[in-house]
Amino acid sequence: MVAHSNMVIDGPALWRDLMETAQFGGTPKGGICRLALSDEDEKVRAWFTKTCENLGCTVTYDSMGNLFARRPGARNDLPPIMMGSHLDTQPTGGKFDGILGVLGGVAVLRALHAAGITTQHPIEVVNWTNEEGARFTPPMLASGVFGGVFTQEYARGRADKNGITLGQALEQAGFIGQEPCGQHPASVYFELHIEQGPVLEAEQKTIGVVTGVQAMRWYTVTVTGQDAHAGTTPMTMRSDALWAAARMIDGVHQVAINHAPDGLGTVGIVDCQPGSSNVVPGHVQFTVDLRHPTDSVLEGMEKEFYETLTNLAETCGAQIAIEPTWVSAAVHFDPFCLSCVEESTEKLGYSSRKIVSGAGHDAVYVAKVVPTAMIFVPCWKGISHNEAESAEPQDATAGANVLLHAVLQADAQLLAS
């Protein structure tokens, strides 16, 4: 039995933190717009730093601006036990995506501080820079550098829609630390998150023990036809890029349906040029997101996707180019970390189920270099990346309690092993 088995986090304080930080970038509809390294992001980072320092932590940041709040342990020569997620949001994001994992970590620090407990390992809470990819694409850039997926030069060179690179934004905000990203030690990593899907709520489960993350692949598709006058060009003589793209978008949907129930296909951005009501479009570019929990099945989906779109381009008399822009293989989380989550959930008496994450998280890349597991709690109707995103206080508290006890169990068992 791990010591301090009756400890719980301060649920009302966690909820106050969630509501207070929602003011940084708060929108009229009750959501949050807090893009990475924006003024709003800088403000919430300052709040995080001050809050953690008041709990006796030292806050540092690495060369990608990742923030680390460290609570000393009895054995500071040991790699820290790490918790975390991200503070940035989508342009129309909610109050819980990402930040619950950071503030859940703060709640663990607060519980340890209030009880006067010194763990053997140092305990850290991390905020990863630019998880969402809403300002600088692709997503999870800084955790990707930490996990060795991206080079720092590549990540810092990614530009937003105004041409400002991530490196320039880091420098302007003063968040380029001396420690090279990826050199920060960690013994294990736990990430608390809302599910961002409907399963836990539908099954009335409080905790999702996340066994892994599904595979994902992104593409940019460019369709080229011929600009033409809408009133003088016969239908049979057109090379209409938008008509071709519309059929291709339906094709993406069909590829996913063909691999139901787990196959997913999404077109999220469409750009049509020249963008005039009386001109047949000659150029369309759109994004595609394909996902499946199994790498081999996603490989088959990709092949079908290429064949479908290529055949449709030929049928419609258009040219097509498909550029892969991001690949994330399926992730299977660490058995020891999963056991800490499972046993803590059972000990606390919460209902639970094992679940695979449909969304990407910083944990995907951290898991490449640090033993990792995730904890899910329900969110209302599974809605996320939306201003209506919502969660219940008791579920947020439950998730943070599981996080606390997973950390305590890891602290005890890592030394015993």
C-alpha cells in the first residue's frame, strides 16, 4: 500500500483555477482564444509561474519555451516524475482542453504542499509550447522536439499566417531558455485530459485509462483546373477544380466509411481560387486528416485515398497533387505507468474503462523518450475544440485525484524496483 492513501486534491481550488485562467483569452461565447505565444498565452504562462512559485516550486523553460515547475524531492539526483499538458487553445477553444492537465498537475503540487509531504523524486508540471498547432503547424511542435520527432530548426522555422516564425515568437516573448529541448530528464510522465469524445459520458464512466493513441496522417491536396468565364464556357468544356474537389471531399468521407467503425476522414480547410462568383474555379487546395487505431489499416486507408482522388481527378479533367504533411504512428503507453493509473483509479473507487485516444496529445511524442500514460475524464457530449466545451467539477477532481495517486505510486514503486 502506498503511503498517504487517503489524500485527495482540493477540488474547489482546481475549479477556481480553471475558471480564473479562462479569463486569459476568454471569448464572448464562453470559450477561449489563446494561441501559442500570443499576449494571452504569455499572461497565462505568467499566472502558472507565479502560482507554482507560491507552492515552493522553481520554474524554468527550455530552448522551445516549454515550462517546467519543479517541486524538490528527498532525492533530487533522481529524474523527476512529470505531469502536464498545454495552455494554448484553438481560435474557438474551450476551458478544459489541455489546461486541465496542467492545472491538475498544479492541484497535485498544492495537495503535496498542504500536507507537507516530501516525495522521493522531484515532482514537475510541464506546459508544452504550441500543442494545438493552431498558430504554428503541425501540432505538438515543442513536445515533438523533446521526443526527437522534429529538429529544433524545423520547429522554430514554422511560420504563422502573418509570417512570424515560432522562433521569432519565442524570442519576442522571452521564452528561449538555455537548456536544449530534449535534455530535460524525466522518470515517467502522466497527462490528464478531457476525453474530447462521447464514450465516457455515454457509458457513465468517470475515468478513462488511456492505453494508447490512434495513428494519424495529414495531407494537403491541390487540384488544378482552368479559370474560365461562368457565362461563356459550356459545362462539357470546363476543367472545374472546385467540382473535382467536391467529389474528392466526398471520396475522403467514403474512404473512412469503408473502414468503419474506427476509420476517420476529415477535410478541415478548403481554399478556392480565384474566388469570384462568375469565374469557374481553376485552383482548389484542401487539407485531409485520416485516422485509425491500427497502423496497418491506416496504411490501407491511405492507399485507397490516393487511388480514389487520382481517379476522380482524371474523371473530372483536373490535375492533382497530394502532399503528406504530418504522420503520427499509433502509440501504446507504458505498462508500468498504466498500472499506476489503473490501480489508483480502483483504489479511489471510480468507475473506469480502458480507452484509445482519438486525438493527438503531447504524450504521443513524450512517450518516445519517457515512460508515459494518460488519464481521461468525460466532457459534455464529447464536444471539444469548441467554445461550448464543458466538463463537470466532480470529474475534473476525480481525474486530478487519480493523477495524484498515480504520481505517489510511481514515486514509491520506482525506487522499489
